[in-house]
Amino acid sequence: MRNRVLLSSFVGSVIEWYDFYLFGIASAAVFGQLYFPEFSSTAGTLAAFATLAAGFIARPLGGIVWGHFGDRVGRKGMLVLSIVLMGVATTVVGLLPTYATIGIWAPLILVLMRLVQGVSAGGEWGGAVLMSMEHAPKRRGLSSSVAQMGLYGGILLANGAFAAAAALTGDAFLEWGWRIPFLLSAVLVLIGLWIRLGVEESPVFTQAREQADLATAEKPQVPLVEVLRHPKNLLLSVALVLGAFAASALYGTWIVSYGITEGFPRADILNAVLVAAAIGFVFQPVFAYLSDLWGRRVVVGVGAVLQALSIPVMFALMDGGGTGAMYLGISLAAFAHAIVYSPLGAWLGELFPTTQRYTGASLGYQIAGTIGGGFTPLICASLLAASGGGTTGISLFIGATCLLTVIAVFFAAETSRSTLR
């Protein structure tokens, strides 16, 4: 059963993040032209990134709702619901007429579907990570990394599908080719749903719920209230993930728009992000395992410093070299991200007791996602425009988010050898 749980967490996470990041890639590449044509090129891209940010804004709400029922009812049911909701929203985007066909309704529906995606994604990460680590408590870093690999797998699949569609010649890509990756989601969701329906509830959660029911029979606890009553670990969770989110939004989403503006062919920049995701996918379990051996603090701390340094190096390589240098720069950023991101699933889960874990870990992660991931493309595009094309401000912005992560590392408890509460 443990292997099926890990498979369920991985496949479900791949599908969820495929859907979520597919929207981000399309925002950088086509949504500005198709759904915001009344704006200039720069303003249209900003409007598309603002729509992208809407999904991140909705993610904390998803974390609260999914976390509440996940901590009260169970992890499994919430994971099934999240993957269905995400698949429906993504498929609707694939079928959505453009502004030229239905006018203002097109961007309005686009924003609505992005909000639905955000609510769904808000519960996916926490449920998948917790199911993995609660079924294998001895190597929680490595086990939770299986679900976290789904992030890279989703980026990998989304960029691969979009790169294949972008290879279409003429106007075929803009007219209909970009829709194919979105419609593929319907098939993927059916596969993920079949796998998830076959797993059992977390044994750690089942035991903790029985004990909690006996202790609070007259006055059941509300997980969100309990998390907010002691906010230290929630705030630390936000800071721990912030740098990783901001960096991944930069090199995984916004860099597509920047690369195209700098003259790199769309196919090349998408393929570079594809290679970067593959690097992250391979090294994610390696550094997660090392965090089981060495502790969460050392791996995340070193990773955050390297992540901050990797961004100006990436820009220098892109600005001063050709296609090969661009590939190298994005890959270095992805490698650093794998280091800082790999232990975070286990670490955030370990900071909270079982009956609050889904709510606390999800909410902290999703708040960081809203701040670091949702607004980073918009902030980067604005900083680039304000500086006349300079990237120093962008590097400093990412560096500041990574600095907050380093500070949080010093204040967060080392939990790699602790027993789940």
C-alpha cells in the first residue's frame, strides 16, 4: 500500500502542477495576445501575469478549506476532490473562446478558471506531501520528496507539451495549437483519479483523529483556530518557502517572456525550462534524502544562499552569451532550487501536530506561494520595464526573499529526527 500511496501522491501532484504551470507558460507566451488584445504588448503581458497571480491569491483559501476538512475528515477525500476540480478548470480554459469571439467574457472566464485552479492547488500540495510522509515516518524527507517531485514533473510535462505545440508552423499555434496541452488534462485527471481512489487513509491521521475525538468530544477543535493561536510556526513556514517560490516563478514562468523579448526563439526558451525542470526532478530526492541525514536546516540554508547567487549568474549568462549560455543559466537556477526546496515538504509538515498538519503546512506554503510565486512574474515585469531592461533590481528582489528564508532557518526547530506528534 505504501508504494501505491507514493505513486498516488506523485502522479496526482504531476497532474495538478501540470495544469497550474501550464497556465503560467501560456500567460507568458499567448494569453496577452488572445485575451487582452486591447492592451499594448507590455500591458497585455502584465494583464496576463495579473491573471496568473489571481490563482496564487486563491491558494491560501484552498489551503484553509482543504486543510480544515483534511484535518477533520481525512487526507484522501480532499486529494480526490482537488484533482477533479483542477482538471475541470484546465479543460474549460482549453475550450475557452478568445476575446475576438466573445469579448470581455473571455478574460473574465479566464480569471474565474484561474481562481478555481488556485483553490484546487491550495489543497493538493499539503495532502500529497502529508500522505507520503505519514505512510513512511522513518524517512520523511525522502518520502515527501516523491510528492514534491510532482512539482518538477508537472513543470516538465507542461513545458514539454507546450514546446511540442509551439513547434506548429504558421498561425496554427496561436489559433488552436496552444489548446491541446490544456485539453490533455482531461485524460490525465482520469488516470490520477483512478490511482487515488485506490489508496487508504493515512494511519497516522486515523490514530490522531481517534485520540482527538476522545479528548474533544464536547468541543471539537477547529484546525485553523489552533494554528492561528500559536502563529510562530505558520510565520516560519511562510518564510522558509518564500525564496524557493519566488525563484521558481522567475526561472520557470517569467523567464519565458523575458527570453522571448531578448530575442531567444520561443521553442529554445521553453526547452531550456524543460531541461531545468528535469534537473530539479533528478536532484529533488537526492537533497531530500540528505536532509534526512544532515538535517533540514543545513540543506535549506545552503540552498537559499545558492539560490540567491544563481539569479544574477543566470541573467549574466543570458545577456552575454548565446543559446548554450541561456540553457546553463536557467539550469543553475533550477539546481539551486532543488536544494532549497527538497526538504520543505517534510519540514513544514513536522512543524505542526497531526490534527493541524494539513491546515498549518498548507496555509504556510500557500501564503508563500501567493507572495513569492503569484506576484513574482508581475514584479519582475514591472522592475524590468521601470529600469529600461536592467535586471539588477530583479536579482535583488529574489535575493531579499532568499534572505528571509535564511533568517527563518535559524529560528525554525530542527525536526528531521523528531517523532510526528
